[in-house]
Amino acid sequence: MSDSVRHGTLARTDRKRIDAMYHAFVRARIRALFHAASTADSATILAGFAPRFEHIFLGDHALGGTRTSMAKTRDWYDRLYRLLPDIGFEITRIAVKGWPWATLAVIDWTERNSGTDGVVTTNAGCHIVEIAWGKITRLTIVTDTAVLQKTLDRLAAGGVAEAHAPPITG
């Protein structure tokens, strides 16, 4: 047996290659999910969640709160697309760590939308995503809530009552 095999050098090299391939797969999947989010394809997004999950949007506003059921999460995406029907995301960075049973991904993004009133706004934020065996077990959405609140206030002032509705939770 060669020294490299005996001392685990080959195994470490193989692990690094496998790790890089897996992380590339996760990044590609995340890009696909953000494309779905930018085209109001909530069915594709929802299919990415594990049977048990948490969907969290930080802040006390119409899009805030924590959801752990598929029905409530579907309701949340329906509300998102009613309030911001043309929301679009541009990913600026994806960082991935871990293995298939415990993967952590952090995605930085900017988004653009014109609400229901046609006024274009932009915001920036990140998604913190925990993944196990290819399914999302926890999604935390962090954004500049002051910018979002201004958008929601503007929509509410224009007659969109749902912009000031209580968060969808449960």
C-alpha cells in the first residue's frame, strides 16, 4: 500500500472533490429556487421543503412571522405575490457548508418589485437555509425591514388592506 493511501491523503482529496461537487449541486438548486421565486412559481418552492420545516421572515409586518405548515406557507407565498406580484431576485453570493444530512447555505440577494401600485422599490437581504437530504428544514429570510415597511405602508395607504394584515403564522 502506498504512503498516500495509508495516511489518508487520497481519501482527503476525494472528500474535497465530493464536497465541491455537492456544494455546486446545492448552489445550482438554490439558483433554481430563486428563479422560481422571481417567476411566482410557489409550487416549485414549496416542493423544496421537508415534511417538517420552519419558514421564518423576520419582522413584525404582513410578511413576518414563522410558519411550520405547508398550508400556511402556501398562504404566505400567495400573499407575497399579491402584494409584490413582479418581485424579482438577483443573487449576489451563495455560501454553502456541510454534508447532505446537515447543509447550511447563506444567500445574499437584492430584489426589485413594483408592488401593486407600480412604484419601483429595491431591497437587499439574505436567506439562511438549513437543508437535510435535499430538502429545506429551516428558511430564515432577513431583509431591511424599514425599506419593506415603507413599501407596505405605501400599499396600505393606496387601499391594499392586506399590506397591513397580521402575519401569517402557524
